[in-house]
Amino acid sequence: MKITLHLFATLLITITLACQATAAEPVQVTSPDGKLTLTFTLDRGAATYRVSAGDRVILADSAMDLVLKDGAHLGRDLKLVDVTTSRHDATWQPVYGERSTIVDRYNQTIIKLQRTSAPVIAMNVIVRAYDQGVAFSYDIPQQPAASDLHIASENTTFAFAADHPAWAVYSAQGKYSRVPISKIKNGCERPLVVQIAGDCYTALAEAELVSYARMKLGPVKDNPHTLVSQLSSEVKSPLPLTTPWRVVMVAKSPGELLENNDLILNLNDPCAIKDTSWIKPGKVLRETTLTTDGAKRAIDYLAKHNMQYVEFDAGWYGHEYDDASDATTVTLDPKRSKGPFDLQGITAYAKQKGIGVIVYVNRRALEKQLDVILPLYKQWGIAGVKYGFVNVGPQQWTAWLHDAVRKAADHQLMVDIHDEYRPTGYSRTYPNLMTQEGIGGDETSPTSDQTLTLLFTRYLAGAADNTICYFNSRVVKNANHPFQLAKAVCLYSPWQFLYWYDRVVPDPAKAGDSMNGAIGNEPELEFYDAVPTVWDDSRVLDGAIGQHAVMARRSGDAWFIGAMNAGDPYTFDVKLDMLKPGVRYTAKIYSYDPKVDTRTHVRIDTRQVTSTDTIPVRLATNDGLAVHIYPAKASTGDAAKRPRVQLTAK
């Protein structure tokens, strides 16, 4: 991984303060552009902070506190010992991502504190201020007074100045609702987006959760506008201990929040994998028959349509909930398939076709057999594992899961974590973590307004496996097929599952006229053939939570635009000034037209465009639009065959 440090980036200033806790001056940490400030204060020995954007209050005075098992509060009875500041200005290139280069620029202050009453423990508060938000973590160093720490709860609060509207959800795959802060209940998921004003949004998030307990958010009694961190378990750790980051993102719009989601990655350690050449994003198809013939038919389809992976889900090694099922064997669950299913033969066939194989393993087998199956799957030629129904939240299972990702990397296996896990940036450190669920995706049949809420909330945390459907009846129930095409652009996932609940049939021309799950040969499927899963540039052109979104992403010389609308009829003109001046491009536009005589009713218009042109977006309620723009000298087929942009570590 290439990291560039700019001049003066490592300027350090150390200030030693001999102040009593009651007289300590506030410590201000300001973003490089000077627009955001976190102010730390000792209020009668209690650690507090507030966040402002210019004259606007984002968070009023809020507590910083860890509560030990014996009842002691590490955020109280404190004196200020020392303040150290530094500046960091760098860029880095991810193995893959939503852009090819990420800026990592912040001002950091380490506030060294010590309790004045028993237990006399030293604690540092590490604060970073970025242009995109502020973050802080608690750091308890090794010290004579304590060798380990038992944290019963965390009392970090987030005090808002008014009863702002927020978008709350209480499980990682739940349904979002827009509520005032005073109505938020215990166990609210993060990131939590809050609208401070018409031109100001904030998001409360967590970053670098690796071996600590997951944070959720809940109300504070008698403080209706204040939320408090709620850990999913107690935390026991030897010292030193550094907690995950508590993050406050700030932006002018929901789209700007989404564009700034690199902040979560920046708060994680750089890539720990030396050779990342085996880590390859791509499009994935779940094969549903669990038969050798069905698998080979799917592989042939993938090879023809520029998809990269086939995934075999629950049932290939027995019933996933049966503790007797052995994930070192191919033993079909008879309720799912009668077979035959020659997994090793299928894997060899897939390799000949340039297709990778992913297998699903439920937590019951993972917890018992992880150290056995990972080297075995590597021997079989498996490319990756989908971890299913893993335990998340408590410290024990948080540590176990991230260790399971590291162990997979040791055997050059990529990972997709399903169900309740939400990312906090670990894919920067271990980019073999390709994606994760933690979302109410197409598997749960979300309405279009839910999809457009997820885009501006859940995706702040990182990639999500949305399991995009196409030929299932829920598509026309909730929106239309151009809406589904647009999802492949807007909903980021380096492993992008397409055609969820769909199946490859022997003759796509005979797929039928109904939404029966049979993958046909509709002309617009060329868009799925061409669309990548990782990007060199990503832009939110317009958006409103739960209402509409227009996004543009670039891969090489090609641009892809996705537009989705859930609300009232929506109009927007996409200026193509992102294109190279003087170059002619071909734009293929996919829209809904009931007059088109296919079961999907997708109209395809082709036009020549340059950087001075615009593409009009005219969407009805529950409507979508997708656009593929590529240099005019390349045909659609050439564009589809071009290799996916793969950014490797340098």
C-alpha cells in the first residue's frame, strides 16, 4: 500500500500543563479547513466535549466516560496532565474501493489525564478532527496502578441542542423510521444520521471495532435530546487498551455524508496483507440447485456475461442448523437438493472458465471447524467463504469474528459476513473482507423508500451485500427494473450479488413472460454484464434520504450513472462535465417504458455525448434509470469485455 506524507505532516508540538482539574483551559481540536471544532473541557473534574461547525452547535456539552466493574468512572475526578498535538496529511491507495485514492488529512490531539481519587488510573483521550468530521477514542496505557481493565459500561453521550429528526433502526437488517431524537429507543444502530438543519447533517458512527464490544445508542433519562453509548457486553482487557473510535460525521447534505464515508476507513490501520494480488472483487451469482449440472450451467452463464463468482449457499454440507453437519464434507441437505453435487469437480470446471467459487458456512460449523476448513478449502481451490449467522456484538464474538477474517487471509480466502454484522472499516486492514450484509437488502423485500434510506445511512459504514433481485416478483411490487439496474451503481459492494432468488435456465430465450425467477435474455442485461463493482471515482450528484438519489461512478474511461426515486415525480439534469473534454462518448440509457414488449419493460436509448451535454432524469414514483457512458470508439461488447479495474497495493 502506497502512503504519501506531505511536507510538515509530522509537526509535533508538546505542551505540558500544570493545572488543577477545576482550572484547566478547554482544549480545542480544529479540522484542517478550520470549519469543525471539538472542544474538550474538564468540568469540575469530569471530561466533557462539544462539537461545532462554525457558529452552529452539532453536539452540546457531552460526557466522555468509561465505567469500571467496581463502579469507578474513568471520566470523573480527573486532572489534566499533558496535551500533545500533531498534524497528518497523506494519501493512500486502497486495494479496491469507491475511489482509487483516499485523502487522509487530520489534526490530532492526545489529552493525557489522570484520576485524582482511587483507582488512580491514567487515561488518554485521542481526538482527531478531519474536514469530514471528528472522532475520539479512549486510550488506557500500561501503568503501575493497573495491569488490566474490566469495563462494565461506557457513558459516552451525544447531547443535541434540539429535538432534531433522525433515521433510526434497531437491528442491522431492520426497517428505518424517521423520528425525533426524543423518541429513539434502546439499541439504536449506528451509523445514526441526524438532520441538524436544512443544510447540515451529522452521523454518529463507530470505527475500528476489532476486539471490543459493539456500540449501539440509547436514550438518557430526563435528557430527551441526549443519546448514550450502549455496549453489547462488558469489556475485559489487559493494558494497554485503546477503544474503538466514536465518530461524528458532519456534512451539508446526505450525499456529502455518503461521499465522505472514507472517514471510517481512515480511522483503521493500513493494510496488513503484504501480497494482495489474490483479492479480487467481482459480481456473484448464487447457484440454487446444488447440483453438478446446475452449477456448470451457472458457470457457463457467468463466463459469458462477465461475472466472476458462483456461490453455493446453505445445504451443501448438510443442514446448516444441525450441529452434526460436517463442513469438511460434501453432504447435501436432502430438503434442498437430491444431487449429485461434485464440488471439487465443479471447482475445477469453474477454474477453467475463469470463475471463482464461494461456499457458505453457518456459524455452527465455523465455531467448531474454522481452523480445519480454511486450509482445506484453500486446497480445494475455493476462492472465498460466506460466514453465515455469526454471533456479533459482545466482545468475545467481536474478537472471534475479526480473528476469523485474519485466519482466512492466512489461507488466501476472501470473506463475506452475513446477517447482523455491520462494518467499521476493518476491510482497510484486511481487504479480504470483501463485503458484509448488516442491511435489510432485497432478501427482505424493502420498499423503494427504504432502499433510499439505506443508501444514505447504512452505506456510511461501508459496503453492504444487498442481494440484488431482478426476475423475482418483489421487483415490480416495490419499484421497477431500471431501479434494480441503478442499484448496481448506487449500492456499493466489492462482491456484488446479482440475480438473487433467480436461476440460470437451459434456454434463456424460453424463460417465460412472468417474474418466475428464470434469468432470460432481456437486452438490458448487458448493463449488468458491463457494470463493475469497484471504482476509481464516486460522486453523489443529488439525493434526499428516503426520496431520491443520483450517483455517478467511474471505472477506467467508463462512467455509470444510477438514479432512483421513491417519492413524488422527480426531475434532475445530469451535467456530463465529469467527462474528458473533446472526447466523444456513447451513452446507453436504460429507462422504464410500459410499451416495450418484454417482461421487464426496459427501454434502451443510445446517443453520442460530450462533456458539454446533459442527460435528463425524469422519474415517476418508484422509478429508476441507469446509464452506461464509454468512449465512442469502444462498442458495448468491448466495454463489457474490458477487464475490471483492479487496484493492487503498491
